[in-house]
Amino acid sequence: MTQPKLQVKNCDLFYGDFQALKNIDLEIQEKEITAFIGPSGCGKSTLLKSLNRMNDLVEGCKITGEFTLDGVNIYKDMEITELRKRVGMVFQKPNLFPMSIYDNIAYGPRTHGIKKKAELDEIVETTLKQACVWDETKDRLKKSALGMSGGQQQRICIARALAVKPEVLLMDEPTSALDPISTIKIEELASELKKNYTIVIVTHNMQQATRISDKTAFFLHGEIVEFDDTHTIFSNPKEHKTLEYITGRFG
Amino acid sequence: MSVMSDKMRTYRSHPMSLVFNILTKIAVTLTIGIFVLIVGYVIIKGVPYLKPSLFSANYTSDNCSMLPAIANTFIMLLAALVIAAPLGIFCAVYLVEYAKKGNRFVRLIRLTTETLSGIPSIVYGLFGNMFFVLALNWKLSMLSGACTLAIMVLPLIIRSTEEALKSVDDSFREGSYGLGAGKLRTIFVIVLPPAISGILSGVILAMGRIFGETAALIYTAGTVAKYAGLSDSGRTLAIHMYSLSNEGLHMNEASATAVVLLVVVLLLNGLASLAAKKLSKGGN
Amino acid sequence: MIITDTENTAAKVLTKELHCGNKSGRILEKGMKALFFLCACVSVAAVVVICVFMFAKGCPAIAKIGVKEFLLGSDWSPRNVPASYGIFPMIVGSLYCTAGAIIIGVPIGLMTAVFMAKFCPKKLFKWLMPPINLLAGIPSIVYGFFGMVVVVPLIRNVFGGTGNSVLTVSIILGIMILPTIVGMSVSALQAVPDSYYEGAVALGATHERAVATVVFPAAKSGILASVILAVGRAIGETMAVIMIAGNSPIIPESMLDGVRTLTGNIVIEMSYAEGLHYDALIGTGVVLFVFILLLNLCFNLITGRKDKG
């Protein structure tokens, strides 16, 4: 078996006195979509955020255990900005900055030192195309994106995340604020992106997990109850709790 | 009409409610009336005396020119803001973006800024006289005055900047960090631009305060009616007006000066609330 | 394709330094953090230095004159031989004027606030609130001037005397504290949950009764805080007061007598004071300063309790 893209060993996470994650072990393979499912407050978003250290922003958050990206410890041996460049993130609600679409996309590359206009133009165009919003945006790149629909905004957010050329894309319930049609577009986009990126997606929507993911992890009370191929999880789960959850008996 | 009679019926059985209602209306009429009276009186009384000689290049006791005082006021504004604006804005940046919420140091800073905003200007004047004029031996000078005023308006700028920064949605910060940007870049490129109108409103309010200030300046910047450099003593427009009306010989010129002072201060305050309004709109 | 660059120049400089976490970038991050921190310390330092200077200079002077003679002595004649430094008349003067301002300003201010917060149609609010806020922006020197040319003659003509009196000062200070009281009280009243009001109306109270007996008491800590802030404004006001107060250092016997306040004492004599006289003026400042600190303390206690509750 090849080395996993991301590996979590023995992770405990506390918010103050509250233990949000208990003894998590997880391997995420390259160029696959891994879905995290489970009821609210089960720790799936928390784990996702620790994969690019967004939890560092939360006060009183303490993490133990080992997180590695390509075998390198991300909490000890990697610059935080470097990590976040390689592990991009798409948030629950589209959070475009109050500037033009172009500047939004170019923000990341500029952050990491790209300043040539031609190069930036190129990045903006390719990433918007990759995220399937080029047609809607190409005539209004200089305008604010705030007038666009939620789905379009979210795809621009994905383009923005792609613009720094990440290897891994973390998606935190990216469709929970969107209508069904936009949701399908984002899902198609995720499946498309899988060819080049490793994707981890947190979702409340179990159909979504079955539609797009290769592996699924089921979380409950801060623990991973079961982690397997998506197909196995949804057709033939080993744990009783998983079965109860996916058949809608709680959560 | 039926609404009216309905109300009247209610008031007939509850006369105290009617009295209370009328009292509040009287109060509000008084408050607005006083504003209109003061502004109207000052303008009507002063405008006829706004003669060209009041804007002669140099001050003599005959022409009472306010031009040197106006020039000094601008220097004073500029100098005080150059000191206070970066200090205040950076302080707020530290409080909002770096400090942990509710830790002791933050509470200490909040307590001290509140204390500063409660200190009367005459106490600032006294302190400025003791510290800048005498202890640091800067003499009565524009610089002493500017430093005194800078401390005085500091809480104003800190508070408005803090509010403006807090109004910037956290998801912007997350988005920026998520793209691998550092704290500084996030602050300067993502957080400060949408907050700028709120910060501006604080700075403009500070300008208004500096423009109209007298008590803190008499014994720090002095009352010399000449064009002043930073190390010279010079009077600002507000002190100019005080000197004129205090001497009692130039009441007409004083009332003309009052017009200029009042109009500029009201304009500044109006601008500040416009800027603040723009912030609250941008936030939505 | 022309792309507008929204980034300001400072940010551009930073971009240059901030290539993904290189060394100079990290140093800049640390350095700027330290700079922000230092700026944050300035307000603390300012308060400390102000306190140190006021007390270090003022307290020895008070001790030298004698605490009792200074605070309770009713003779202020620094030019006599031997000089006498009793600021009791000024303390009383400040308290009289502040009390007068409160008696005039608080009822008008609170009633105005009630109207603005609860009775005022939204359309009207937009037009009435700006002038009230602008009252706070008018420089004290303009208030003083207005008092001098309008209120002083008015009092003189109606009540006799010189017109420079406790009453005149109280009226002008009462006007000056209006925006403080109205502004803060309006916010306090608006912050009261609608459910309180609805509960009262549902029990058959009139709109006015509900506001007066339920909403107003619920906002009382905010309203009290506004009054305390207003007391601070009134007691610390200087320029407007000296232009209309008469300024003789004698305890006023009636509302129509002239008065000298603590603030006036400082401004009037600073220009020629030397030696112990100068220090005694600082001492006057210390007394004023202590008043203000106490008021601040009250203010913090009240607003702090509100935040918790």
C-alpha cells in the first residue's frame, strides 16, 4: 500500500475542558474523495479543521497526536502558511472577500508571491474554468461577486482555493447553504476535481456521500465509529451504530 | 379619524398617559429648539461680520485676522492626528486581532481608554503644561499642544476602530488564513479595507474635537496670534475666538469667528456620521 | 483586460515580504505584532503618567498647605501675604453648578430619550437624531459665547444682578449634557426586549404606561450610566463656564450670585501662577481628577454589572 496523503495518528482534541475528538486514527489516500459523516457536534468538522490547522484560531483548543502530510508532521515540521497553501479549504458558507472576483482569486497567489499580471490572469482564468464558473464570470471579473447566487459564489470560493495550487482540498459542508441544483453542480465539480486533488468533504447529506465519495468515515461523539469504502459503509456496515445512523434512526 | 378618537378615548380614562406623552413632546421640542436656536443665533449674528479683513494675511489688533489661527489649526490637526491615528488604530488592531478575548491586559486597556475619555480637557491641559511644556522643556509650542491633544483623542480613535474591526465578518479572516495568508496580510488586505469607513468616522470625530478644543491648548500651545511652526507657540481658531471674546473689545469679530468654528465642526461631525453609516451598510 | 488592484501600497510591501513563510516574513510578522502591542500600551502608559504627574506635583502642595486648609478653607487669596489657598468655594461652586445642570438637563434629556426611543415615528427619528448628536459636537467655546451674549443678558433682565450666575452656568451646562444623556439613554431604551413592552400592553396598560413603568425601569442601569457620564462632563467643563460664571472665589449665596468652579480656578490663574500658587492650581486639578476617577469607577461598576446580568 502506498503512503497515505494525510495521516492522523492517535489524535485527541480539547476545547477547554470539552474533549471534541477522542483517539482518532485515519488515513486519507491520494486522489480520492473521503467523506466525513455523522450527527451535528460529532467532531467531523473539528477534525477537518485540524487537517490544515484552522483550529489554531480557536482559543483554548489543545491538540495531541500526530498529523502528517506526505509523511511530514504538519504541526511540527511545516510552516503554517505552507501547510494551508498545500491543504486548501472551502467553507460552509461562501465567504468571498469584499473585493472584485479577480482580486478574490488572485488573493492567494499574490499572498504566495506571484505578482506578474499575465501570470495572475492565467491563473484566474484556469481556476475559474476548473471550477466551472468561467462562463458566468468572465464578463464581470472586475466587479464584486456579492451579487451572484450562492452556488456561483461557492464555486468561485472553490476556484479561489484552487488558485494556490493545493494538493488537498478540505470542504466543510460546502453545499449546506445551497439549493439542490447548485448542490449537484458542486458535487459534479468535486468528482471532476478528484482527478487532480485529494478531497476531504464533511457532509450532513448521506446521499451526497454515496454519490461522490470513495471512502466514508462515520463519526459519533468525537470518535470514528467506522471507516471504510463508501460502498461498504452504506450497504454492509460492520457497526450497529453506523447502520442505525444511515438508516435514519437517529441524528 | 377613528384612530384619533380611539386614542382620545384611551387618554380620557388614562389622563396621566396623556400628560406623559405631552411632556416627552415638550422635551424633544426643547432639545431640538435649543440646537436650532444656538446654530441659528450664531450664524445670524456672525455672518454680517465675516468681512474680508478678517482673512488678512497677518493678525493685528485692528483687523483681528483669523487666517494665522486657521493655518495653525490645520498644523495642529495634522500633527495631533499623525501621532494619534497610527497609535489608536494599531492599538485597536492589537485588541481585536491579537489579544485573547477577555484577558487581563485587554481589560486593563479598556479601563484606561475609558478613563482617558472621561478626563476633562482642562486636566489634559494641566498635564500637558507639566509634562510637555515644563518637564520635557518643549515650551509653549504647537508640538506640546499636539501631543496633549493626541492623548486626548486617542480613546475616540481606538473605540471606533475597534467597533469597525469587529464588524468585519470572521469568515473573511478564515478564508484568508485558509489560503495560507499570514496574519499581517490578512489584517492589511482583508480586514482593514472594509473597516476603513468606520475608522475614518472616528478620525473625523477626533478632528472635530481638536478643532473646537480650547482648555487643553491654552497652556500647552499658547495664545500667540502668528503663523507657528511646530516648536513655536501659536493659537488655534478656538483659542483665537476665546481671546477675542475674553478681551471683550472685539465681540463682532468673535461672533464671526464663531460662525467659522461652528460650521466646520458641524460639517466634520456630519461627515463622521456619514462615514459610520457607510460602514454599517457595507457590513450587511 | 484592465484589472483594478484594490490592494493598498502598504499591503504590496507586505506581499513582497510574505512569500509563504520565509524568514524575513516571519520576522516582519513578529515585529509588527510587537509594534501593535506597544501601541496598545500607550493608553495605559498615558493614564499612568498623567496620574503620576498630577499626584506627584499636586499632593505635596496640598500637604504643604494642609489638607484641611486646602479642601475646607474658604479663603482663596494667593496674592495676599501670607497667601491663603482654600478651594472650598470652588468645590461648592462646582457642585452647585453640576447639580443645577443635572436638575435642568436630566429631565429634559430623559424625556427626549423616551420620545426618541419609543414614541418617535421612524421617519422623524432620522431627522431628529442628527441635530441631537450634533449638540455634542458644538465646541464649548461656542456654548460659552452663546451663554455670554444670550443667556447672561436674559438672566440680568429677568432676575437682576450681573447675570453671571450659578443659574446661567447651570442652564448652559444643562444644555451641554443633553446629547450625552439622550444618546446613551436612547440606546439603553432600545436595548430593552420588546417582550417586556408587549407583556405590559397585553395586561391593558397604555403605550405610555408600559413605557414608563416597564421599559424605562428595565433600562435603568444604562440610563444611570448616562447620567453619571453627564455629571463628569458638567464638572469638567471649563471654557463655557468661565465665560459666564463671574468667577469670584466666594461661596455663592443664591442662584443669582457669581461662582467660580474648580476648572475655572485653574484656567483663570494658570497664566501668572508661580511656585506654591502654581502647585496649588495643580492641587485643584487633583481634586477635580479624583472626582472624575470616582465617577469613572461608578460608571464602570454600573456598566460592568449590566454586562454580567
